[in-house]
Amino acid sequence: MSGPVRAPILLSGSSSLPSATTGALRLLAPTGSGAVGGAQTILVGDVPKPSSLHSVSISGHDPYAVAAGIDRLQSAAQGRPATSVVVASADDAAYAMPAAGWAAESGDPILFVSGSGIPAPTRQALLSHLHPHIYVVGPPSVVSDGVLNQLGRYGTVKRVGAGDPSANSVAFAIYRDPPCANGQPCAHVPGSFGWAMKSPGHGYVLINQSRPLDAAAAAPLSASGTFGPELLVDSASRLPQPVENFFFDYATPGYTQEGPTAAVYNHGWLIGDANAISVGVQAKVDADLEPQPVSGTSQGPAK
């Protein structure tokens, strides 16, 4: 995960810590991070403090203020503001979800806008980044062109998005700035923004778009091992066509006469129980990510 804190996210209500969270804290046994004054836990929003652990708090009366507070803590821990910032809508969480995994991998902060403009906490946060690269996640129906124009006062702005949450997550998964050269292998490289996920051999995290907190909790899976993007399903019972097309176009490994042992392999993570993503969809994902025989020099599965 991105430094310097490298901490997973655990969830809680406002009254008491759930048993699952207290159990996870006991197993994790956090030793503290020097980047945040030795704190063992970072409390985000209105959540109870774990007993006997040194904590720092990030508070805010709305999502805009909380996100700006997280950004301030990250900039202070890093010793400098990030040069790239992700901006998403606070009004439609499904379009913001893919940014969680990228933030865990890159350390780029996520700030929020509304349908009507840029709230004051977000404006102040953007000013602190000294004319950053701003990447807006979501189509114009979610973050309007008018809001994009307003964001242009604070940095250079580019949009990454598509018309529904599943297609939007795929658009974010394949995006890179600067763009990949036509006909050349595409990959994320230092100094670029975006997954540029156009080759097999990665980890793909699938999340139901109706469960936005799952994106935050699962973000470390995008930043560890065979790192990879968070992709959204719109139903527990089916794999959306944009995600299936993405797998076929970029993720399904191929092999020729040397056999499947010579192929690269993928990982698929399905977040939640069968009510979030069904066993049938799990089987479909497993089949799509398995190496397939190819003919000749073709890179995709045999037709």
C-alpha cells in the first residue's frame, strides 16, 4: 500500500465498535506509525476510540470536510502535498468507488464535489496542492461540465468516466495519463496516473455497486501483490457486460503449444457474501480469468 501510513480500513458505527472490528484490531496489533505521531489508529468521522490504543482523529460535519481532513493528514505525513488529486461526486457513491483502490495504491487523495459546485473544504484542499493534476471520476451526468470548468481554476483537469457505474469502473481501470502509445504495451509507470490495466496477470477486485463501504474496506487488495483495479457489478446475479468485455479484451491469459503452465495467472477477489455477488457470478469470473488456448501468435483466447 502507499506510504507512509499503509493502514487498512476497519468500519464502525458511532456508538460502539463492532465485534468484527475489535477482533481485527486484536489480530493486527498495530504498533503505530511515526508519520502520524506514533498513532496506532486513525479515527475518521464519528467513531468510538479503541481502548488502550493511541489514536488521532479526523473530523468533519460532511463528506467534503472529512475528505479534506484526510488529505491534510496525508500531506503532513508525506511531507508534501500530492501532485495528483482525484475528484468524485459525493452525491452518487457508485461512481466514486473505483477511486478507493487507486488511492490505496498511489497515495493520491480523493476529494468530493456536489452537483452544484465545489464546497469550501474541497476548494481549500485543492489550493493546498498548488495547481495539481485533477482527475474527475464519473460522466457529465454525475460531475457536470460546469463543475469541471470551476475545477480548472485550481489545476489541470481531465475526466475519466462512462455512463453507468460498471462501465465507469472499467474506464478507470484502463485509463492512463499520459496515454499509452498506440500499438505499444500499456502499463502503469512511475510518474503516470492510472492503472493502464490492459494486460493479464493482475488482481481484480469485484464489488457490488450498492455497497460503497466495501470499496474502502477492500482497497488494500488493489495495492498488494498482484495489484489491480476495483470493478463494479450492478447485480448479485450477473456479471455486467462492460466488465466481461474488459476481461475478454485485457485480462484473459492465453497460451499456445507450450501449455497453460507457461501462461500468466490472474487473481479475482469477490467482496461480500453471496447476497452481494452470487456463486454463479463467481464461477463466471473464475472461467473468464483462467488461461485459454490461443492459435498461432494471437494474444487472446481462441474463438
